[in-house]
Amino acid sequence: MYRATEQPLAVLPRLTPPRLTETMAEASRQPAKQPSPLFNQALSAVQQADALESVCDGFGTKKAADAGNIGCLRVGQEAVLSPNSNADVTQNQADTLRAALKYLQVGLSVIPIQPSSKKAAVSWKIYQERRMTEEEAKQLFLDERQVAIVGGAISSNVECADFDAKASEIFPTFLETLQAVNPALREKLTIWQNTPSDGYHILYRCSGPVDGSQKLAESEAYLHEGEKEDRSDTFIETRGEGGYFLIEPSRAVSKLDGQIKPYMLHGDIGNLPVLTPQERGTLLTIARTFDERPATPPPEMQPFVSAKPDGKRAGDILEREGDWHELLTEAGWKPVGGTKLREHWQRPGKKDNSVSATLNEQGLFVFSTNAGLPVGQPINKFAFIAFAEYGGNFQAAAKALGEKYSVTGDLDEAEIEAEIERLAGLSKYAYARQRETAKKKLKMGVQAIDKLVAERRAEIEGIRAMGFAEVEPSPEPQDAAALMGDIYQAIKRHIVCEDAAAIAATLWIMMTWLADVVDCAPIALIAGPEKRCGKSQFLAIMSRLVHRPLASSGISPAAVFRVVEQFRPTLLIDEADACMKDNEALRGVINSGHTRDSAKVIRCEGDNHVVRTFNTFGPKAIAGIGTPAETIVDRSIILELRRRKDNEPVARLDETDPESWAALRSRLRRFSDDNREKVQAARPMLPDALNDRERDNWRPLLAIAELADAATVKAVCDAALTISGNANRGEESAQVQLLRSMRGLFKETGCARLGSKQLVALLKQDGQSLWPTFDHGKPVNERQVATLLKHFKIEARRFRDSSGVQYRGYLAEDFQEAFARYLAPQQPDEYVADGTPFVPIGRAPAGFDFAAVIASLGGKAIQ
């Protein structure tokens, strides 16, 4: 904030003389009279005043002013006249009269203002046509009146830019913007004053006529209860032709605290800067950029842009869907700084870093007259297109945009995309013959169709350049269970893994073809404890089956979000233990693509650092040795492999007919095309034993499984429980693990109570738990069990056995609240899929063969 020099005016007792009873009009009709002794004394006091000092630290300059110039008007602490004098003149009166005379001397028209007010004390129309004489000033300013300067031509085109208390908060931003747009203009503005309400007046002259007072920036007004009023509060305005503004040493009531405070002038007002009309326009335009009222289209745009949010005109659609950054960049403009809320842009052809326009919520405010755009008012996207591309011809702009944004009749989005896809696949000659037919079918202009077809062809070329082969869909509809069975068998033929891992991989591969309609894309984390467990082999199988496979043994964070944004591939990252080690940035980008609603990263792009959002949502498979970061594991379905034994033969990939893989890809494409809407609408039931993140991971896989039958859903649920259901057990505290063991013992024994000795004996027998070695390798004891259970406010009770012997133990009913609060519910009695009930199994039983189940439904294994 720019600091005002604090030199308070002298405060003396108010000795108010009799108020003048003659107005200026009356005085002008009377014969000229000699000034009274009172007038002469006041004039003498002014003439004997010391030289004045001019201070302008706010705008960076300091100037010494002699008695002939008006600077920062300050009077010493003593009264001008002797305190013993009977003259009824005070220090304030002398200040005001002297100031009025000096303002007149430098060519400014002045008028008197009522004490502690902003209302003129006389009829002042005459002083818009001529400046008052010295004698008139002696009569009109003797009373304790304020002084104001009349704006406009009578004061050589002087104007005041008035920033009130609200505007003072944004005044530094205003000056920074002014510096960015026109540094020379900023240096000119050296004359200003503080107002009693902590506002600012910037004072200047113009080499051409100035307009009447203008409201530059307003905000909506509110009642005390927060209800909006039908008016606006003006916080930046001008005082020009036909207006006036108070000046030092005037005083006024502060809006902030109700106290009477002075205006404080900075700079030599005898040397007011003279602005060109262009510089003045720039100054006022920058002030208008702070306007908080909703922008309305200029009158010439009304036929093409409406204020309704559901408007269907081309201009309305452009306002909703168009992006300012794209529009400006395509037109050759470039960003040159500013803030997120007030961006600075430079017009085409400029070579320096000067600012040609400011972009904010109201629209684009153009300062440069060479930009070919309206200057001094906010313009919206439609106006920008009309001027930038069509020379201000709104009719031509509306017609062109109408072709681009017109409604396409009864076709839905999928049908439109299918037609564009078909047209993009035609030869240029076939396309030329079918353009008119497509125009009628799509109800689009041919220019819009040409653009969409060109974009699709460019996308296809990019896909081909990346090695993504277009997959033709199978001519026959696909049975879900049969397709799952064949993918499962292909995995088991080449990989040694548990059934649960093969089941999960089968559904994950199918999910990659439907990633555009699911809300979560779980990572397929291929894990193995050592080398030669088949991790790379598993990725190679996936690369033959997933949608748009993109394999890499190392990738940068920037490459991830750029390739995902452009091509929507399935990323297959091998050697993750090396490329992701100590690479927080890469892990962060991969993690961000887990769920659709959070799959975004924001980066600066290009030499001008344009801010851009990249979409990172999509399927990713990661293979590596050991366990990656917890944030990766949490978002993954873990496909655990093991090194095969000699008696576990697997087929080599190079022994498999490539046509078999191609047939599976074709079937996957047809399956995804036919079932996209069903998967998007699916709401599958999930095992309660899964936590929230695990449920997110398995939801898209269960949605696909439901397209088969109840047996398939059951097998996938079992796989989910096997892979993820116990994934978080190791993180549980000893207290919670004891609760889990107690729940199992009460259920297995069927007892309503367990004695402490009996309980400890049963815990020692559970070789899969921590209890046999709980106490530094020794079994848990009764005291330790009691201590752990106190955490849940469960204590042992006293019982008697059938022979009357007392013992301590625990009641099952004392544990029910703790079970409900700290343990996931036990599996329900049944799942329901497609309306068919079936009894689930908590774990896949020995001998369960998912492949056999699927194959029995007609699936054909890959050969």
C-alpha cells in the first residue's frame, strides 16, 4: 500500500463569524465595494504565509514547491492572527481561503462547499462557465467552508478518478495492472490525495475533452439481513465535466468511523500531468475491470447471445463451452503474466512484454487500439470471435458458430460418434461424395463435419503412430461367461498363480475395454517375492489382450499424464521397483488416476507457462519385485505370483498361435461395444468384509461379472475375499486381533461363555495367529488377555461350574458391541445376482476349478 505523509492540520477553537447572507448572484447585482478590514486581514495572513512544501511519496517523487505553487497545503501551529485580535478569523478559514486563491492561480475553477459536507454552498453553475475572481473568493471562502475543484473544460479538462474505501483494498492491484499495461502512464500519475474514508483521488488533465462523471466499478448492494437490494454500490468513478471533487484542506465525515477528517494532497497540483485521450481511456478501462456486476452483452450482440443459462443460440453455447485460453491462443494472443483472477494478455504482433488486455470474470478488457477489438468495455467470447475472425460482422460469426454448435436432431451422442467414425474411415473421394448426405443426417454444417472428421483422423493417425492397432469387433455377440472362461484358461496356460489371481486378472483385462464407463480403475499390481516368478510374462499376456496396451520399463510423471490424456491407453509398467523407487512424483500421478472424480493433475505448459489440467484416469498394470508404496497397494488388486516348480509346466508365449490372441481381442471389443451401457448402470453387491477402498477396487470387476451368472459372481467374490479380504489384517492392533479370535471361538464352540484357562488354551492352538508366540516367543497368558480386553471395557466375570467350583471367564454377550464397532460384519448368508440366490463360500474350497465352471458354459480355451 502506498503510504500517505501524515502532517495533521492545526486544530484551534472554532470561532464562527456571522454567515454571509448574500449569495454570489446577489453580490453580482450590487455595486462594487471596498473589501472590509476583515477581508484584508485574511488576505494579509495568506500573503505572509511561509513557503509551502510539496510531498508525493505515494507515487515515488518528492518536489519542493515555492509560494506560487500549490503542494501539500500545511499551515503552522500558530493562528495567522494574534489571539488577542478581535477578528473573527480562524486557522481553518485562512487555510481554505489561501488554498482557493492558489487553485485559481494555477487555472482551476473552485467553489465553496458547506462545512463538514459535500454540498455546494452556492449556486455553482456559473463556475462551470468561468472561474471566480479573487474578490469573489474572498467573500465566498471567509466562512468555515470547504473548497472543491470543478472538473471539465473550465479547469483545462481536469478530471478526478475517485476510489472509495472499498476500492482502497484493490488500489495496489490497480497500480500493478497499470504498470503492466502502460508503465509510462503509471509514471505520469504523480498527483493524488487521500480521502477522509481511506479512499484515493487521482488527479490529471486531458489533452482532449473529458466526459461527465462516470461510474466505473460497482458492486451489488445488500441489506443488513443479507438480502440483495435493487441497486449497486459504486466504488470507482470519475468527476469530470459537470462535476466537482473536494480538495485539501477540506474536511469530511469519514464513512469508516464517523469522525471529521481532512483530505491530504500529495504532489504539485500546479503541474498536473496531461494525459492523451488514449491514455485516459486506458486508465478508465483498467478501473472498469474491477466491476463486480454481471456482464451483459453489448446491444449489437443481443440477437445472437441471450442471458438465459439454457440458451440454444450459437453464442450461448460458445459462452458455456468455449475456453478463453483456446480462443485467445488460436487468434495469436499470448499470456504475459497477471494473476489467476486477472490474467494479462498481449495482442498478436507485439514483441515486448507489454499488456494489451486483461481477462477476468467479466470478460476481456482491451486496452490496445491496434488489437482490432472494442476498447474500454468488457467483451465476451462471441464478440471476440466476431471481431477477431469476422471483422466485427456478428451475422457471419453467428452463422459460422451455428454450423459448429448446432443441435443434431434425434441422434444421440453415441450415434453421432459412430457416424463421424465411419466418415473418418472413408477415402477422401468417398468422403467428398457423402458430405451432403452426412449434413442432412447429422443436421450439422459441412464445416463442422469436416473439423470433426479431421480431428478423428488425426487421432487415428496418432494411435497408429503409438502402435495401437484398431481392433475390429467380432461379428457375433459374446457370451460373458464363455469369454471369461477363455481368458482365464489363457492365463493359467502360461502363468503359475493361484486361482484367485487368474480370476481377478480375467476381469481386470475385460475392465480395460470398459474404462470409459467405470468410475474406478484399480491398478493390477503383479507381485512376486523373487526374480523369475513370471511377472514380465504376465505383462506380456496382458499386452496381447488389454485395450490399447502401452508397455514400458520406465516412464516419467509428465509422460504418464500426457499419454493418458491423449490416447487413453492401458499402461503396463515393468521393473516398477526400479523406476518408482524414491519417485514420489510418479507415484502421485499414478495414484491420481485411480478414481474418475480425482483423476486430474494441473501443470504449466509452454514457454508462456499456460496452466492446463490433464486427465490421468485409466487402467494401469505394474510389475516389480517386493512390495511398493502403501498408497499404490491401497489402490491395487494384487496378483501374486510364485516361481513355478519342475512339475508345473507352462506354455511359452511364442508357442501360441497369434491368431488366437487376435480372436480374443476381437471378442473383447464386441463384448465391450454390446455391454457398455449395462456396465455403466450396474450396481453390484460387494462382500461386507471389504473396506471402502477395496470395494472401490472390486466394484467394476463385479459389475462385469454380473453379466455372466450367479456362479461367476460367487467366484469373483471369493477371489476378492482371498486377495483383499485379509489384506489389512496385519495392520490391526493386538486388541482387535484378539476380538477377531474371540468371535471365532464363540462361534466354533457354540458356548455362551468361555473360562479364562479354556480361552488361553484355545488361543495357543491357533497356529495362524500371533497368540502362540505373543509374549516374546511364549504363548499369551490369562493376565495379558485381560489387559487387552480392558481396552474395550470388557472384564472377566466369576462363574461356578456344576460342582460349585468358582472360575473366571467371559460372556459372549459382553462382546457384541465391540464386535459391531471394531470388526467388519461376517459374511451374509447369501449374495443375490440377477435375482438368483446362492450360498457363498468365504474361501474357495479345495478342488474348486473356476475354469471348469466357465468352460462348462461353452467357452473355448485358447490354443
